[in-house]
Amino acid sequence: MDQSQAPLLDALLDYHESDRYGFSPPGHRQGAGADARVLAVLGREPFRDDILATGGLDDRLSRGKYLARAEELMADAVGADAAFFSTCGSSLSVKAAMLAVAGGSDGGLLVARDSHKSIVAGLIFSGVEPRWITPRWDSERHFSHPPSPEQVRQAWEQYPDAAGALIVSPSPYGTCADIAGIAEACHQRNKPLIVDEAWGAHLPFHEDLPTWAMDAGADICVVSVHKMGAGFEQGSVFHLQGDLVDPDRLSSCADLLMTTSPNVMVYAALDGWRRQMVERGRELLATELALVSELRARLAEIPDVVVLHDELLGEEASRDLDITQVLMDISATGTTGYQASDWLRENCRIDLGLSDHRRILATMSFADDKQTADRLVTAMTQWRAAASDFERPPAIQLPSPTELQLQTVQLPRDAFFGPTEMVPAEKAAGRVAAEQITPYPPGIPAVVPGELLNEAIIDYLRSGVSAGMTLPDPADPAVHRFRVVA
């Protein structure tokens, strides 16, 4: 296909040049009705480009096929059979994939327990029973790694009637699974593999990055272009290949969840990013990889900062690592990642991608350059000098790997939607959770509805909040009380 095309962008340009006017939503009329104070901040251009996708950008029957052509070009660019655009983020995309593969199935779905909260939400919506695959656990660093092919094979032996498998790779920390081995384990049973590759939109465009899920044999791959690409927030694409998943069913499941008022700017940015990557992606990513390699070496020279690499790889760890995710262990300073993140934001006007009880993460982009890398090194150097005077944080009571694996005693859907009550933390152990509780970021639930709470998890969450952990989803974010099945 002619990858120099950008059908959605071209259609948007034509809309403006044709002087179209819509007696239809949106009501701001390309900014004419927007408050001057709003325009002073946002500018007029976002409003000019905020038009209806159908009955605006395209006609009422979508005869221009701008979106369909853009999706065909995206699939062609990365070697997939089909691509679907989402303006509701990968949270929608992964739910659509789960519904297409396992919706209505009695056998459930093999799901890596280190999955994002959006996947748990998919379990709640669909009623699908999770057949958990336990991630590999580094007790020394309190860090989980994606499951191995052998673990997936064992899960298939235990749950042979499961409709398919779902894993996350790369993780929010940049660690990657052996997707080819896992895909083989699934395909030996003629079952599809879904890969939540939200952090891997850039992977198809440079050979020195970890292998992209489609190239490794996955059947469905979900990517968040806004994370590692150049799309707007909420811009996501899910890709399909092979014959194990019906493309019409996948499209129908997405349509059930998708907004009927998609943002044309999100669509157009996905279209333009695809063209940019095809034409210049390898060059841009090569420059980024060289910059990141130098940056990692410079950051490692800061006292008590360990830039993680080899520690994350191995037979019992992750198969590969996306080095553009610069993960730093700062536990030797005696302070937490929460403190570092807050200090850097307040004093250096720098926001980090992730922080936890002992780590911080700087997510690099092909848009970064020497100036932004220098800014990060300078900020980290200043933080290290200041950290010596930080108040030592309260200790977090970290559970053991065994204590982390809560027992599932009820379907997530049944626990979430059934009768519930709030109980004090002191009385929550032994009760069935009716909510998910997710330290964020990275957004991996510590508690899933339907799991049996234990003292170790309760102590971990409560001590974590005291030390700076954020819990956005429970009814009581301070976890003095827990929502449980009545």
C-alpha cells in the first residue's frame, strides 16, 4: 500500500478547505461558541478540528471510508491482517479482545495475574472467569516478571477448556515475556493469544527493540499509541492476525464498548503517526536508542542510583527489556520512589512515568533529545543531594510471594455486582473483596473482586498509603475500611 497517504488527515484538511458547516454536534461550532477564557488556554485549533466523524468528516454512510482506509494502512505498516482504531484507549481495546475470545465461554480465560486494572474491569463486565497465571517473582527486589512459556503450558494442562490466554508484555517497567514461546504453547492447543502490549507501540519499527507481539505469533495485540508513540491520550490500536479469532466478532465487541462520538483528532493523530513511523521510524528510534544508552550510563554514575538492566533478565526473569524505559532502583538512599517523584515535580518541574516504594521510572521517547536528557540528569543529581536530608519514610510491610497470591473464591463480576458492605480493616481479613485495589501507577491490582483478603495484603496496602502509595479505585482510598461481599 502507499504508506505516504494519511486518509484521515487529508479528509480533515479537505473539511476546512471546503468551508463546511455542521448544524449538528459539537455545539461549540468549531470554537465559535467557546468561552474566550477557554480559547486563551487551549487555542482555537483544537475546536476547529473537533468535528463529527460520521456526518462531518465523512458523510452519513461513511462513503469516503477514511477510517477504514487508515486502519488498512496501519495493518499493512506493521504486517497485521487487520487493525482497529480506538479513541477510548487500550482499556477499551483489551476488553473488546477479551469479549471476542472468551465472551460466553464456560472455560474462562487464562490471564496473567500481573495484568492491568483494565483487564480486571473486562472480567467484571464480561463475567468471564479468570484462570490466573502466576507471574514469576523476584523476592529480593519485590518485582514481578511476566509468566514463562512453561507456566502457560502448565496453566493449559490445568484449564484445558479455557477459551484463550492473555498476557502483558512489555510490562509498565519495560520487561518483556517470551511471546513466541507462549504463542506456541497456545497454538499447540489451537487457542488464541492476546497480548496487552500497551507499552509497545514503537516495537515494530526498529530491530533493536524487543520483538513485537505480532511478529512473535500473537493473535491479537493491543497497543497504546499515546504511550510510546505520537498519538493523543486515549489513542489506541488493536491488531489481529490468523484465523483463531473472528474479525467480525472482534469488531462487533469493540462496537459494543466504543463511543458513538469518537474524537476525530485522536483518529487523525493515529493516522499521521503511522505514516511518520513508516517513513522515518527506524531513523528516529535509532537516535533515541543511542541517546538512551548514554543517558542510562550517566544516571548510573549518580551515587546510590541503580539503573536496572541485567538484574531484570534471565531464565527465571524477563526474556527481554525495552531500554527506553529507564527504571532506577533508589532504595540504597533510604528514601522511596514516591518521595523522589514528589520532589522532582515540586523542585525541578519534572514528572516521572512511575514511582513505587523503591523505584522511579523515566519513560523516554523518540521526541526526546540531548537537552531533555541533560535536564533529567541534572534533576536527578539535584535530587540525590537533597535526598540525604529527606525524612525517612514509614516502612512498607511487603508481603511474600505466597501472601500476594490471594485465593479466588468468587467470579469478579459476582463479587463486584452482588450485595456488599464496608468493614473496618481490622475485620477485613478472611472476607471476599468486592472491589479492586490498585497501587497506581503502574495499575496492577493487588486485590481483585472475588479474592479472599488476608492480613498481609491489608497491612501492605495500609502501610503503603502511609508511605505515599496512591490507591485511586477503592471506596476508601485510605483503606481504613474495605468493601467486601456482604
